[in-house]
Amino acid sequence: MAVAKKISIAYPESSLLRRHPPPLVKALDEVVEQLAKEGIKLDVSSAGSLQSSLDAIEDPQKQMLSRLLLIKGMKRAEYFCSGSVDISTFSHYALSVPLYTHFT
Amino acid sequence: MVVHRTLDSCLRLEAEPFSTDAINAASKQCNVRKFASRDAQDASQNLFLVAYLSKLQESSPDGILAEAWVNGVGSRAFDVLVPKFGIQSRVWLEDSMDLGQVAGVEADAEKGKLKVHWNISPREDDLEKVERTVGLDPNRHRTQIIGMFDNLEVLIVANMKQSPPSYKLFAVAPK
């Protein structure tokens, strides 16, 4: 993360970063609705809140199945060039950070 | 490595080491390679899974029965996870209808349930009096109600002769 910040400030048009776009709202809402019918409440305001609401599901089988449902709606993380992509899409959803790259 | 070199130049306060186009090309290539390698990994896992299922199928030619957990309910199909093999798949009731095993299905989207009317006689001690609205004789059918998170049995049929090798899941009439 620190590396990502350093190089993107120094070279804002040519840094190799990694991002994870957030899931589609529609797909996510469908899953939330399906699970709500079964008495499971998910807070999708952020990746962090989503993780906490998943952890809070007591039944291990239901927890695993709920996670699988959500994974289906997720997009893939990808590498990108800081100069070629809209800055509002730089963030990494699953890691909950605004800027990221692979370094090690 | 690109990132290492970029950081290195940055710390030495040098001018940008790579052009925007170069980084663009590099990131595209990284994505292509990474997704390809993931696809290859998935294909390899699938191959070994189907080979294993086919081996099990030698002693059980009709298919392999396994416990499944429902992970989604539709109007003509339902999704499951088969924990024993790590399989995630959709089960189509149409297939059971084509085989003549199922007379019809009814979806209750509001409750998220799917009713499956099997062509076998109802159990003596059917706990739930199910309302049949599709004009079927209740004495000639056994109704299965499928809901989210239910545990039920499915039949897995593997096919090594197809390319890529595949498997198909079928619904199984409840006992």
C-alpha cells in the first residue's frame, strides 16, 4: 500500500497498480434479498461491514453458503496503469484500501 | 518487478522510468497471464474431479448419490453445493421431467421455495398437507419442497468422454 502511494505520487501517469472493482449493486441486492428471506441480515455499506455481518452468521453451513453466494457476484481484481484509468476506480474493494499494488 | 524498478527510480528522484503506454501494455499482459493461469488451474482441477467421479461411477453406473446443500432456488432449477466433492452446480428439474420422474414443478418466489411433484406414491406419513394447484392427483405424486439452505440428495453423473470432461447433477426423489 505504501509502495502504491509512493510511486503513484511520483509517477501519476505510469504506475502499475492493482484494483478490485466493487460488485454490481444489482447482483449484491439480489443476494441480500434472498438471504433476508432466510433471516440473515447483511450490511453491504462497505467490504468491512459485509465481512462482519458474514462472520456474525452463527450456523457454519449457512455462513459458508452465504459466502459462496456473494463470491459469485464479485468482480475479478486486475492490474492497471494509473495514467489510463479513471482515478475514481483505483480502489481495491476486498482489501478495503484506496490504492494498492503487488510488491512482494 | 516493474513495481520494484518504479519504486527504485522514485526513491532516487529520477524521471519516470516507464511510459504510460509501456505500463499499460505490461498491466494488460499481467492480467491476461494471470487469468489464463487461473483458468488452467480450474480446468486441471475439473479434469481430476471428473476422472475421480468416473472411477467411482464404475461401481455405481447410474451415477453417484451425494448430500447437497441448497444455495439458491429458482423457478425451474436450484443451485447446490456438494460438500463431499466441493461441487457447485445448478440442478435442472427439466432433466428429471424429461426422464419421466417428475410430473411438474411449482415455484413460490415470495417464500423462495420450489415444489417438485415426483411420479411416485406419497408417503403414508406425509407431514405436510400440500396444496396441489397444477391439477395433479395427490394420491399419485410425492411432493418435495425445496428451500434455501436445505439438505437433500442429488445424483452426480460424470462424463469423461466429453471435451472438456463434465458432470451433471440430477434431483433425487425424497424417500
